[in-house]
Amino acid sequence: MDKVSVVLPVYNGEDYLFRCLESLTKQSYKNVEFICVNDGSNDKSLEILKSFKDDRIIVIDKKNTGVSDSRNIAIEAASGDYVCFCDADDIYQPYYIETMLKYIKTYNADVVRCNYTVIDKNEQVINRGVIDDGFYSKTEIENKIIPLCLKGDIPCFTYLLMIKSDVLKSRFPTDIAMMEDVIFYIDLLMNINSLYITDESLYTIMFNQNGAT
């Protein structure tokens, strides 16, 4: 059975981290490792991470060096056939991994991208991403998808991606404070041969006024 690695950077995420971890550990697809990198949190994040009794959770504790470094460390530690990302204040829908894996195998794609829903603290839907289903070759990625990403018509959220490990050569830049995910996203697209996009909303973003975005 294929193994999936989930990258979870954590920095002072105690308010929503437990809910996030529950959504990960209760995934319908079970052959998963959750690589959680605590980025020098000064709240109860590390305590919450260690409280989960699930052998699939790998906790890496380090001093605060930023989210990009945390993600890169987790990527290097990943042993799965596929890699996904999550943010500590968000949640996966129960079939996120199973569904993404189904698409990446069905279309033999290097990368699969899903859609998302944004909710407020009362779990009321604020908005939902708009995107069309489709399979894209390398030429189509370069001529259509990348220009749309650069224009902002396709949000470059890494947590919407499942990536084959053997094509994941990109890393997050550690010398900038914002937009690091956009640089990673574009670099990734420039170095793959195929992409499948589904309109299925499998990822839920918690609108957080204190978040970097």
C-alpha cells in the first residue's frame, strides 16, 4: 500500500491544533505519516503534539527558524511515496488523502490539486475556491496554469497539493517572510510533467486574522 507523508509546520497553534490533528489522524486512508515540526512555539503546541497517542505522528522540535525551514525539514524527513501539506489552523476533509491518491493514480499525474472552502470561527462558510476540473500536460502547465498562478487567478496554496515524492525537488525559500509558498508552487510546476486539478473541496481553511496570509 502506498504511503503518504503529511507535512505540518506548527508555531503557536494551540487554539486550533487539536482539531487539525484530529482531522489528520481520522483520515479514511490509513497508511500515512504525519511529520509535525514545532517551530519554537511558546504556547502549548508541543504539549498538544505529544499528547496524541498515534504512532504515525512524528514530532520534530526545533528553535524558531520560520515556516519555510520547518516545511523543508519535514520534506527531508518524509518517507512516503507522496507528500501533502497542512497548516495547523486548518483541517482535512475525512477523504482528503484517499481522494487525492485516487486522482493521482487514475491520471498518473505528478501532482494533484484540489479545491478549498474558507470558514470563520463559528464554522460558517465565508467562500469557496473556484476552479475547473482538468488534466494538464507539461506544455499546458507552462502555457496556461503557470500564467494563471502568476496573475493570481489560481491561488498558490501548497496545502491543496499531493505530490509524487520522486518529483519533489523544490524547497521553500528561507530568506523571505511572505509569499514563500508561491515561489515553491511555481518552481514545482516548472519541473513536473503532468497535473490534475479537481474542483472537489477537500481542504478547509480557518479564517485567522492573526495568520500570515
